[in-house]
Amino acid sequence: MLALQYIRENKEALLEGLKKRNFLAPEKIDELIDLDQKRRTQQATLDQHLAKANAMAKEIGLLFKSGETSKANELKEETARLKELTKQLQETLQQTTSALYELRTQIPNVPHESVPAGNSEEDNEEVFQSGTVPDLGKNPLPHWDLAQKYDLIDFELGNKITGAGFPVYKGKGARLQRALINYFLDKNTAAGYKEVQVPHLVNEASGFGTGQLPDKEGQMYHVQNDDLYLIPTAEVPLTNLYRDSLLEEKDLPVCLTGYTPCFRREAGSYGAHVRGLNRLHQFDKVEIVRIEEPQNAMDALDAMVEHVKTILEELELPYRILRLCGGDLGFTSALTYDFEIYSTAQKRWLEISSVSTFNSFQAERLHLRYKTKDGKKQNVHTLNGSSLALPRVVAGMLENCQTNEGIVIPKVLVPYTGFEKID
């Protein structure tokens, strides 16, 4: 969430930036500023009353000591009236503070200056492309047919056990999943990310801290009896490891990686474009998270993008990178790069990673700050990226690596799979 001081001091720049998101409620910014002014006025008045009450309490004590009981009792009556007034002020201040906080949660992050304006994914900007789309002949098989042909993934069995969007991986399909997870983790730890195993359920405070709640509440599985949420990404527990923390400058940057299953309801997702592995309710993903000093965050974002690029180069998959436009940007993100691989059989691009910086937006919600060398306390900047999400990587690999003799495993994965080909 945006810091109040930033909103107060940068109203026009804020409104101009939010136009890229097609934010159609500028009146909320005016309302927020008015509420903030009211809150500060109420707080100042309350502080004055509390100071006056403290002074009167001392004076009453002196009066009793000096034997001026009558004056002391009169002052006690005035103190009682002041106490009641103070109580009313505290209640009013609490109501104003709650209304202000609620309104702040409705304001999205301000896009970075490099974010293009736009309404949807059609307006995203391609910034990089690499690799050659293989020539697979006239009728290459899509991954769901390849999965059935080689007995790798059983979608019907998953549907029987749980429902649509919960596939069962079998034999070399399961081995390929495990190989990719281990390969991704090894790449990330070699790049300086510390591996962490985290819970797969989080509480409401954790979901709020990273911005999934209340914005994406309908997309998360909720365990009502315990009031816990199944994680939609490892970003949530990894980042929340540092919620309500004050870090030292020497402790930064914090670089974390973790593997988790991810759970997303994806309500209303139907049709050919979500067939097979294209859209699942449960899937595996390896995540990277960084906590940075503000002045280093953009360099860190570039480093994360380059890191994901090296993985895709080693997997020998054709891919491109998109800079998301304002209309396609996530609620909490200031700047996002999407990675997509080309599905030769489906003749379409498949998103397999998002790398984002949130500036101080998440840190403000998380109460996550650091202390500079001169003793000042300020928000950190947080970043995260998929490194990588498995379903569409597997889909693209099966489709792009198919031959008449079987599916050829990229060389970098062979030490992890233990086999060179699926046939």
C-alpha cells in the first residue's frame, strides 16, 4: 500500500501514474487526503487533551499536599469531564483511522515510469526474444496428446480423485517434474538465493501483507474452520518471513528461493486455451524473492530477469519477454516482466514466469523496514519472480522437443532425469 506521506506530497504525480492503470476513481485520492488531514487534526487535539490531563493530575497532587482540598476536588471534576471528552476523541480517531486504512487498501501501486499505457495484454510491450521455433512438420502433437501417448500425465485420473485442474504425473512425467524442481533450485542457490521450505497454508495477515487479500480473495482456497488460505505462490510465505521486522542495512539484500505447490481457484477458466497443463488449480513452482534497499531495487530486478533468461537458454526453449502495460499490471506491482515460451503445437505463447518489483508497496503493508547507517528507519523494496512455474514449461518442452523417435530431454536436465529421451 502507498505511504501516506507519498500520497500527500505527490498527489498530481500519483494521479498521472494511476492513469496508466485506467484507475477511474481519482475522487478516492481526494477522499483519502481529506481523511488523513482529519485524522491528523484529531490526533493533535487528542494529544493536547492528554497533555492537559497529565498537567492537571500533577496540579491536583500538589493541591492535596498543600491542603487545598476544595480546589483539588474542583479540578478533579474538570478532569473527569476531560477524561470523557478524551474517550470520545479516541473513539472518533479510531473510526477515522480505520476508514483511512480501508481506503488505502483500495489504491493500487503506482506504475514505474517505463510501464507503457494500455488496457489489456494486447498492449504489452515485447522487449526481448530468443531461440528458434523448431520445425515439427504439419501436425505436431499438443502436450496433452503426448502426455497420453507416453503415459506421463493422467488428467482423467486427477479429475476422478479431485476434479478438473488437478493432474496426476506418472513415471517419467513425475521424474521430469522432480528434475525440473531440483534443477531450478540448484540454479537459484548457485546464484546466491537461500533455499527455504515454507508452509503451504498462510493466515489472513500474510495474505494481506503481500497483497493477495483482499484483492484476490476469490481466487484463493480458504480453509474456513481454521481461517487459513492455501498459498497461490511461494511469494506469500517467503516474503512474510520478514513481516513486522526491522532489518539492519548490513543484512540487505535478502535473497530467498523456495519450491512449493501452488493452489488457485481460477474460477471461470474454461475452453481450449486452458486445456491440459495450460491452466491448473494445483501446480508446482519455484520462486525467488528479494528484499532490497530502494536504491538497489531496479538493478536487482534486472539481475532477476537475466537469471531467468539463463535458465530458459539452458532449457533450449524459444521465449520472449514482455513489459506489462498499466492495464495488465497486478494490483501490487510497479513493474512486471512476463516470460513466455512458444508452444509449437498450439501455435501460441504461454506465460511461464513473472518477475516484478513492488517498490515499497508490500513493505508498507508488511511493516517491513530497515535501519540505515545513520539510524533512519525506512521501507525496503520487495521483488519476486517465478523461477520457474512448471506446468507450461513442461507443456512447451514436450511439444517443442518431440521427434519421431520420442521426446528429447534438454542436455542440462539429463543429470537430473537420468534419461535422455522419453519414448
